[in-house]
Amino acid sequence: MLNGHIDSALTRQGHGDLMMVVDAGFACPDQVEVIDIALREGAPTVLEVLAELRKVHSVEKIVMANETRDHNPTHFKNATKAFGKGVEIEVIPHTEFKQRSHQAKTIVRTGDFTAWGNVMLVSGAGNRWKIEKK
């Protein structure tokens, strides 16, 4: 991860912690770390950031708003597939999504203007854990 702030945030993510990748207009809670990587309108997009995060971050669940699925189904489909198969998808009302944002450790703000384009990532344990097989 080239962005030092995102790299640092990733090292602080533990199993079950929340990281969000949000559009340019998302109202970020004051107490949550915000890493603003917006360059211009439309760049980078939420999907571009998710593609980079997939290379270095273990995610066990993706949370998105009902409104994303209803109003931007292509974005919803692409975002829910961003971390591959086996990742749980949870869909909740946008009002609940905003409430949960207060529990995030880090929010990465993009220049994306996809309405309801926000994605919440629940950090996974990864596949490095050793389990003794019987």
C-alpha cells in the first residue's frame, strides 16, 4: 500500500474491526479517523480503492445500504464482489449505516460521486492462522 496513512490504518485493524470506504459527500463522524484521498470529482472511486485494499486486507464481511442496491445496482454488485467469494454481504438501511459509521476505526474518503456508494468492511482473521487438524 503506497499511501502511508492507509497502510498505517490497516496495521491497526484487528479481526472484526470496521474500515469504511466512502464517497465524497459522506458525513464522517468527528471522532473517527478520516483519510481523505479525494483528488478531484470522481477520483479515486470507491471501487478503485476496494481493488487496492483487496491486495493487502482480509475482509470477512461487506456492509452496504439498501439504497445502494436499489438506486445503483451495478455499483452494489461490483462492490459486493470486490473481495471475492466467501465474503458475507449484509444490507442495512442507510440510516443504520450512518449510525454504524461511529464504530469505524478508519474512514477512507474518496472523490466518488456515486450516490450511496459507501462500503463498510469488517476485517477478517485472514488465512494465516494455523489449525491443528484431527
